[in-house]
Amino acid sequence: MEEKYVVIYKKFKDFEDNDYLYKKGDIYPREGLKPTKKRIAELSSKKNKIGEVLIEAIKVEKEEKE
């Protein structure tokens, strides 16, 4: 299983991703982005510029190749 996150805050611009706008319900990270563990920790806690939890972990099962 691959760990992904869902945006739980109304919206935020990720300044470490060229100000990409994430909206509530979006999957983080978007395809092609590989955030650091530190960045994920910041966004999943209140230790960021907004001061709110922005993302929450979800489990995504990888598709098996046939």
C-alpha cells in the first residue's frame, strides 16, 4: 500500500510546489510531486504558516499489474 493524503482544510497554496492550489478533498501529493517527510509532517500538523492541520493520511492500494 502507498500512503497518500487528503486535503481536509478548505484550500491552501503549497509554496514548496510552485504555489500549487490544493482544495478540500484533493489528494496530496499531486502526481509527480515527491514531498519530504518534513513537509508532510508540517502539513499534517499545526506547525505550518496557516496554523491548521491541512492534510490527513489515507491508504491507497497500488494496482497490481497483470
